[in-house]
Amino acid sequence: MINVGVLAHVDAGKTTLIEAILYKTGKLRKVGRVDFGDSFLDNDEYERKRGITIFSKTARTKIGDKDINIIDTPGHIDFSAEMERCISVLDMAILVISGSEGVQSHSHTLFKLLKEANIPVLIFVNKIDSDKFDKDKVMDGLKKSLSKNIVDFSEDEKVLEEEVASCDERLIEKFVEGEKITKEDIKECIQKAKVFPVIFGSALKLINIEEISDFIDEYIDEKDYPDELSGIIYKIKYDESGNRLSFIKLMGGSLHVKDTLNAEKINQIRAYDGEKYVAIDMANPGDIIAVTGLTKSHAGDTFGDVKRPLQKLLPVLSYNMIFPEDISINQIYPKLIQIFDEVPEIKMEYDEELSKVKVNLMGEVQIDLIKNIINERLNISCELVDGGIIYKESIVGSVEGVGHFEPMKHYAEVHILISQGERGSGIVYKNDVSDDELLKNYQSQVRNTVENSKFRGVLTGSELTDVVLTLVAGRAHEKHTEGGDFFEAVHRAVRHGLMYTKSILLEPYYDFEIDLPIENLGRLLNDLNNMNAEEISYEGTDVLRVTGFAPTINIQNYGSTLLSYTKGLGRISFSLRGFLPCHNADEIIEKCNYYPEFDVKNTADSVFASHGEGFIVPWNEVFNYMHIPLKRFEPVKEEEKIETVRSTYDASKADSEELMAIFERTYGKVTPRIGDWDAPVKKTPEREYVYKEREKKKHYLLVDGYNVIFASKSLSELADTNIDAARDRLLELLIDYKAYKDYEIILVFDAYRLKNHVTEILNFSGVYVVYTKTAETADQYIEKTTHEMIKKYDVTVATSDGIEQIIIRGKGAILISAREFLYDLEETKENFRKEHIEKQSVSNRLFDSLEGELKQQIEDIRLGNKKEP
């Protein structure tokens, strides 16, 4: 049995490709269509309605003499968690790339996950019949975005051998020595994920579908599995009769009906093929099956010698579920558990005291799905309200926490070393205690507690993550230690350690990929800077592709803004990067107003015994009462303890606030404008630092708006037709200009002829626009503002007004005429464009990475300067 997963970004044609493969292998008599709702695996009503795959499904077929399970995986980012679990059961993957769109952000995430799992990947470039398809462009994009080891398998034999050889050092030597690169060599490179073949075709037009089947037949072998029973439960589902199904990939050994698995008896084994199944008595290693009888299993559980798969794509939003007033949550809660059992990527939390249900999820599609399922199965309406970003907490450094639990006839003490882990690692458990110190069954209790618990941080009470919890000491009592004692001790130990160490707040970040015309780049860069985006890079000429990552809360709704200022030409896509240090941690911590000492459900205090009675010891006195000496951590003495104080100072924020203070001292409160332009996101400190005096003054540019407009031929012609359009165009130019120059810009327009007009100050993507009050000209306003600002800042004024020029020079500001300024606007943009185009590099062949004599040998052979050995 070979398990082949098909993965793709939404709308790349994944389900259509599966239909085509099933048709070409003789499984189907006719090809179904997603848009017609009759495809073989789209059997869920909600999926048909949305036109997307939400739940993974399996189809069985044969290629040559090989039995094949084809697994259709969710393509929408909201259901990536189930896709991740599917990856853990695959023997190979087909990654579908749209020939008209190229590599998209989620495609990059999928490839990265497959590569980390060391799964052979065949890339199928779909929709080559599209007018937008450009093979060279797509191939170049694949190599740049995914891997330089991507090889076009439609090339002739000699070129194919050369391209494959370049991906493996052993084969490079073989190629240089003149030996033939054999089919077995190529197969080995594919199986070890050193080479990633590409096939170009069209699923809808059935172009090159046989090549996929031939590829699997020639290059993918069945795996060898061990005899010991092992496997992974990757999915839970309830059938129409209410039977709970656990879907399993058997990784070793055989499984029979009536066998016991995790202390539960298997009643039935089913081999699914689309909606239908056949009951079988025994499952063999490598097969994917569904079993009944397991009531305690969860998606992601493993048995035997198999590691639990780590979920990397996590929920980022949290909502409260609201039901009709006549519905009792206690009454429907068991049915809710069943629903969320099937979609474990949507996490449900139930607060019994408040009778409140909260869900953590990825986005809008999951919200719609949950409401739809609850309405369909329970026949009640449900609303999700008060949505917000999910925060998490981690630590810096390491600390040893002590938990002691000793009420009457109970006893347990553990010491847990809490260390910072890698980003995205979650909670990792380690054991550094011998069996002589603590018996194995107690060690197992500690491990189970760590692996099955959620620990809360001490900053906001958010979930703890990205830490290593190491058991470094433990003690039990021969008579008094009972089952839950170590559960209590572990939780108190972790919480105790957190009270002493330095914690950090984490928030979700999205990787983004933006396509837009180059003339809009300045506005975009300015917006990205305001959104705290990082690692921004771009490529392309007239149409740019800009990538980077930014806090989810800042960029998640940027799509509509992008469409607005690019006039519908901009496009953005996201994928979850992970949880990183929060960009405005102080603000969130203050807003949360969480006091860890008062959280009695998550206490850091311990319970000790004296004179036959238990008593509570506050967390900051536990070191004085503990029974086991510290192993790894010397507590800081109270008099030496230095309080960690976060600075609330942020240079860019301070500059804006100082400027706004100048405005508001003179003109009153500044209000944001409501309209097509979005106000910049408020910047807050990204990390702790100490404020230092600025070595360089901030530079402000004041622009006399109408003076510049009428100095420009194009702007003045536009003004003759529509003065508002001319003002907007100048503003667009300045927003772009701000992205290239390190200036704060104030654009001033006269409004002195309007009756009873007060000074109006607006903020457009970081450019301040001032409309003067009645009886005040732009000259007067600029003169007054320059006089006040020149004391602290460098100031440049762009105007051609003769009198104003004399006054400005007298105040010590830099002066530039309107025409010179317009020239600088154009020159700056053109220089940037040239610089950008020069940066574009065309990648040569795969052997460009070689160096020295070996590279020269191959180049001589290729150019005909030297005969092959």
C-alpha cells in the first residue's frame, strides 16, 4: 500500500486532479467536477457549498500492481491543522501549483512542512492551458521560492541526468567521471527528498495525468514496516449512526478486530473508499483504516514507537459562543464535544463557573463552518462574538520551580527546570531523574501531567509555550502518595518557577505575500512599516511581489485597503508564521490587568504538613520549606533581586506624539479622517531597551500644497479639472516619497477663504495634511510651525513663494523651491526603480553553486571546450 497525499493552495485544482487520476487509473467511469458538486470525494454538503476541501478523505485505486490510497487534504489555511496531521501518514505527496498564479504563500508553507517531514514530493503544475501560464516564469519561481533542487521531468534524458546529478554530491562526482546516472540513482534522490520532480499538465483537460501514474509506478516503492504494533490516529469522525470512528495509519504490525488498543477493544475495522467502506478482519502495516470502539482517542494520538506529530499551524483568534437564552449549555455540551472532536483544530474551552463556551480558531471560514454544523446537527442558532487575537507566553533563560503537595494522607514533591525552547516547539518534556530517586510509575505520572496539561503564564494568564520542562528531582511517600498528588505538584512547580523567571508575551505573526504595481510600492512600504512588518523583500519589475511577516492583528484586514489604493490590482495572501514576541506587550499586559497571585486555579503556592495538618506556604517562601535541595537553580536573594522594568519609550512613537503635541497645543484635538485612507497602526515597543539620547535630529518636511501643485504641469492641468483630484495625487506622491526618504512630512493647504473653518489636521499613512483655519494662509502656518519646530528638529520647506522663502531662511530652515522639489520627487522614484531592476538576478543553471575546478570541468564539457571523460 502506498499513501499518496494531494496538497495545494485553495483553487489550484487539487480535487480536480484527484478526479483525473482516479479516472485515468480506471477507478471512475467519468470525471466529476467540483463546480458541478459531483466529484468523488466532495461528499460533504458544506464543502460543496463553499467549493473547498475541509475534511480529509481517502480514495483507493491501483497503479500497476501497487495499491494506492489517495488522500485529499484541506487546502484552505483555516483547516491547515488537519492537513498537517495528514502529512504524518503519507508515503509521498503531490503538491499542486496553479500555472496561472505560480507559487503562493500557502504553497510555500506546504512545501516546507513536507520537506521537514522528509516526504518525497512530486510537484504538479496545473492549468497549463491558461492564458496566464508561462513555463519559464513558473519554473524560475519554483526554484527561487521552494528549492533549487526542483527538476523538470519533461526534459530529455541527458539534461534530466545532469539536473538530478547537481542535487547530490555523490552523483556530481559520478557525472564528472562520465558514469551514467541510472534510474535507481534518480529514485534514491527522490525517495530521500533530495530531488523534487515537476510535471506540467492540466487536470481539467486531462493533460499529462498518465505521467503522474507512471512516475509513481517507476519511482515510488512501498515502505518496509516493523513487526511491532505502532500507528498514528490522525482523524476522528462520527458516522450517520453516531459511531465514533478513529482513522489510523498503521506504521507497524497488524491490527485485528477484538484487539485491545490503549486499553480499549476494537469492535470493527473499516477500509474507506470515498463515502463507502468495507469491513475487514485485519489491517496490515502501511494501510489507512477507521476503527470503532475507541472512545478516548484524539486526533494526533500515537501508539507504539511513533512520535506524536507537532502541530505548527495554530489557532490565532478567540471567540465566545452565544446560544439562544432558552438553551442550556450543560444540556448541549456533550453534543458540542462530539462536534469539536471532529475538528480538533478548532479548540473549545468550557468555563463551568461562568457557563461560557469559548472557541479558538484560525479565521472566517472556520467561524462559518461551526455555525453551520451546530445549526445542522443541533437545530439551534449560534453566534461567535467578542473575537480577539490569542496571546501566549514563554520565558527567557531557565529557572527551577518547586511544587510540594502534602495535605493529610497525600505527598508529592517535584522540581521542574523550566528552560526557554525553540519558537514553535510548544511544551517539550525531559526527564533527568533516576529510577532510584523516583519510581518509574511516578515518573510516568509527571510526564503524563506535562504532556496533557495547559499551563498558564503569569503576565496575562495566557497559555505557556515554547519551553522545555525537565524533571530534575522528585519524591513520593511509600504509603501516602496517591494518583493526583503529582498532578498537583507539577502544576504548582511550573507556576512557582514562572513567578521567578522573566516571562515574555507572544502573539501570532502572518507571513504575507503581496502582488501590486510598482507605482504603489511606496505606499505599501510605508504601511508595512506602520504595521511592524519585518524582513520585507520584493522582486519583479512592473508588477512586484513583496514578502515578509507582520503581527496578525495589524495585517489580517489589509486586503481591502490594498484593493482600494491599487484600484483592484493588488492581491495579498497569508500563512501563519508562528507565535513571536508581541510588538505591543506592555499595552496588552496593562489592558489584561492579570494578577497571578490571585489566580487560585493556577496557584504557585505549595501545601506542606505540620502536626498532622496541611498548611499553605506562599510561593515566595517555598524555598524555605522544600524537602529536596535545589538541583540547577540558585534563587536570587531578595535584596539582590533587580526588578525588570519595561520601557514604554519608542522613538518613532515619541516623534509622532511630540509633533501631535505641537498641533494640539495650538489647534486642539486631532481626529482621524474617515474615508478611503486608513490611519497607520499605532506603533509600540517591540522589545525592551534603554532610552538613549538621539545622535541625529528628526527631519521634517513642510510642503506648501497649492504652490507645488501649480508649479507642476500635470498637477495644475488636473487641478483645472478637479482640484480635489490634484490634492489627492500630490498626497499619493508624498506617501511614496516618505517610503524612500527618512522624513516626517506635513502637507499644508490654504483654507482661509472658508467661513468659520478651524484648522483641520489629518493623517494619511504617516503623512500629515493640514487645512488652515479661516484667515490663515499656508505661508503663515508654515512660518509659525517652522519657528517652533526648528528648536528641536531639522526642517525643510518646499515652496516658491518669495516672501516666505526669505522668512524661512531667516529662521534657519532648509529651503527648496517647488520645481526643485518636484524634480527630486521624480528623480527619487526613478533612482529607486533603476536600483530595484538592477537587483533582479536571473538564476543560472543548478551547477552555479559549484566552485573551483569541478565547476570549470563541467562548464568546459557543457560549452564543448573539453570532451567528456
